Amino acid sequence: MPALAFLSQWRDRLPGVCAVCASWPARPVCDACVARFAPPVPRCRSCALPVPEDVARCGECLRHPPPLDACLACCDYAWPWPGRIGRFKFQGEAGWATPLATLIRSMPWVEPVLEQADLVLPMPLSAQRLKSRGFNQALELARQLSPRKMEARLLLRTRDTPPQSGLPRAQRLTNLRGAFALEPLRAHEARGRRVVLVDDVMTSGASLFAAAQVLRDAGAAHVAGIVFARTGRPDAARAP
Ligand SMILES: [Zn+2]
Ligand SMILES: [Zn+2]
């Protein structure tokens, strides 16, 4: 094994070392890295895009309210997170679930949302994607956030969809129609419940909104999204 790879693995397994800058002793991610890379910023309550102070919802969500009652994101999808999330997701470094979940929990409103939830559902991967990747990173995060309420077999991804990027919003939503479903024998379990959907990265929001709509259609009383990182929306700059 190359020395650098060995050192990096060794570092990641050491207890008490910041997962980002490797300073010691530290919580999974040290205070300085949180302040630098995941500072709390005002975000739209429905889609978690950054908004100016005192603005509750972005223009797009005011015009087309998404089916989420609340949406919380820890940080922007910007350096160093794409690399860290990539290692978590594509290189199977499941140990990253702990620092990412710790950061998520430190966000304002996350604890109360998890406390009030009846069900915490990871955004599902299709069987095909799960097979090629070996694990679902959203499930690992959801398990860390709420092991007792996490339910991995209720919300299903019934089919993969072509890449969403570059498609206009309306087309992305059409693209995802029928991509999520509740396990038919258990669909009643969502009725009247408060549900939290968990994912690592929220890009356009189309997947999260499509899954939330399935839960709403099944009678869920409240649906919130909690994600680690949020990418900007290309059309966000034009929103009032
Ligand atoms: Zn650090
Ligand atoms: Zn919004």
C-alpha cells in the first residue's frame, strides 16, 4: 500500500482527530473546520438554498412550494466536502458517516426535527445502484442520526433515472415520476406520521421532492428533508 494511502487510512481511524484537518485532539470535525467549512447561514426553509437574512423562503419556493415542510442543509457543496463525500460514497469509507452526522446534528433545528419525527428514512438507491456501490451512504447517515427511528425498507427507489443535471426543473420532476414508491404492504405506515428524509447531497432537490410527494400522497402529516451538503441552483441567482 502506498505510504500516503496508509497514512490517510490510519489517520481516519484514530480517535479524536479532526476528520478534515487532522488536528488533535478534536471532535470528529474540529471547531475551526466547522467555522470555516460549515458555517451556519440563513437558508430557505423549503429547499435549503442560501437566502438573505430575514428571508424565509426563496422566490422559486414561493412560486412553486415544494412538498417539503422543512429542509435543512449543513453546508454548501464546496471544498473540502465533494472530496470527503466522494470517499464516503464511492470508495466505501463508511467511517465518514460519523463526522458528517455529527456536523448535521450540530445544525440548529436538526435535533428538534429528529426528536419530533416518527420515521427517519434514507433516500433509497435502486437495487442496481446499491449492488454496484455496495452500500447506501444516505442509510449510513440516517442510521447515525436516528438508529431507533431509521427505517430502510419503507421508501423504495423503483427505477434509475437518466442524469438530471442540465434539465429544467419541470422536466426533472417529470423525469422522476414513479421513481419512488412505498413498500406496497407497508404504505399505511406513513399515514399521519412525521417523516424525515435523509440524504448526503441535495442537488436540484428534484429527487427529494419526488420522494416527499410519495409520502404526502400516502398521508404523511409532515415531511422534512435533512441533507449534509446543498449545491446551488443554477437559476437561483435569477430568483427574486
Ligand atoms: Zn479540523
Ligand atoms: Zn427555496
